Amino acid sequence: MSDYIKQWIEIIENMSNDNTYKLAWGRAILELIIEQQEVGNEVVFTFYDIGHKMLKYYWNQMFFFHLKQGPKRVPVVVQETLKCIEYYKEKTNSTKPEWFDKAEVVLLENKAFYDKQLNKIASTLKHDVCYRFKNANSKTYEIYRLNKQDKEIYFSKKWIEELKEYSFVLSQLLNYRWAQLLEKFNSSPRIALKVKGISDAKLKRNSLKKYADFLIRQMEDNKIIDFYTGEVLNPKDVSVDHVIPWSYMYSDDIWNLVLTSKRINSSKNNQIPTEDIIEKLEIRNQELLKHKTEDKYYSDLKIAVDNNYVRKFYLSCKL
């Protein structure tokens, strides 16, 4: 391992754990470097390019996973990201979260607005993180050449090659530190997975058909009952819903899944359930346990009921 990579590790390991800017900045740089195909003697990244990556990270963390970025003060980059999210909601007339890579198409329809937000982010990076990122242990590590005036950073070909070789290790370190920081402000589970996934082009959500089959088998008199309304559902109009939103849980757990109509499922938009719904879910899970099925989901249900998962996760997602 070269001294240059050791400097990066030194910076990440000794980074102050009170702001996500540095973590987002470092991850954006690594992502840009990985995307480089042909490398000349020197590679230039603009603050606009870096800010675009950071907007993506914050968009997915806040819009899709509802992760808070700090205790009270809202950083400028987060403020601009929220403006983009609100613009997207207004233009689509929907509050349903969308992955950034898909939502950006809507933002680009108003390029003047979008460029304005990205330029504000770039200007913010100029005033702070661009030079502070290089500082650790009362030292300044010259891991890139900085031009604040033109809002650019420069990497030599040798640096790019070394960063490409160690990009996985460095990105894992950044993700770990980022998850550590977010755990201070959020009670949401699986934060490390959510941080790791913010660069994915799309969410890889699993099919819920197997859960639907299990829940339908537990119904009496071959009637499929809507969990929320109590109405009998047409078999062609059955949808599996996460009572506690998937964006919070980031997993499919049988104790949190119910049958409802496609219309109700699509209209929920990651809303936190009411106390009445939570009590109803707790009763539903108790009823499922009475069936004493040998199905593989029975043990998952029993563990959830014995450990009061519904109540615990519900209270956590309300914080």
C-alpha cells in the first residue's frame, strides 16, 4: 500500500464525526474516479460534478429512507436537496419516493432551476469541505490539488490509478463512518445497508408473491380479507403491503406484511401507521401463530411476537 493511500485512510479514520459533508465529498470523488475510462496526465473534477453526486446521496437517504442528517441545523447542501425533492413532488403531483436516477429526468425538464440548485451546492463546497477534507490529526494531506477560484480539484494519473485499485476499501471505510454518524441521529434499522445502497441505479426489491401465498393460505373460508378495510378482495386485486414502511425497515418481514387492495397499497406513500393499525397488526400476528403452521414463516412470526417487534419498530420509526 502506497503512502498516498495511507494518507486517505488516515483522513477517513480521523475525520470528525459530526458532519456528513466530508463523507459525501470523499465518496463522490471515489465514484467519479471509478467512472474514469481514459486517464491523461491529470484529471480534473469540478465542484459541480461532485455536488451532483452528493445531491444523489442526500436525495436517496432523505427521500427514500427518511434519514436525518443532523440534530438541528440543516446544512446548505441538504437544504438544496430538499428544494429539489419538493419541486419533484409538485411536478409529479405525488409524494411517493423515487430513486434519484429516475427522478432526475423530472428535474432536468427545468434545467434553469436544476442548475441553480447544483451551483449553490458547488459554491457551498468551495467555502468549506473542499479544503477541510484534507485535514486530519493537525496535518494537511495533499491528496489532490485544489483550485477554489475555479471550483476544481486535480489528480495526477498515478493518484487516479492508486485510488482505482483501493476504491473498494476506501469506499467501505467511508460508508462505515457515514453509518456511524447517521446512527447518532436516526433509530432506523439497517443504516449501513442504506448508506451502501445510495449509489445504486435502482432498488432491488424482492418479489412478495411468496408472502402473499402464505398469508392467503391462512385466510378462513377461502376469502381474502383486506387488512385495512375488512372487505373481501378479488384475487386479482391483491397486494402485499408493509405496514411499517419499507423505506424505514429496508426488509421484508412476514410480521410486517399484510394483504390489501392495489389501490390502498399505492396510496399509502410511506405513511407511518396509526396506533390503531399497529394494535390491529399485533392481533393479526397473534392469530397467525394460533394456526401453528409448519411453514417456514411460523418461526419468524414467533420470534417477532415474543420480542414485540411490531411495537419496538413502530416507536422507533416515529422518533
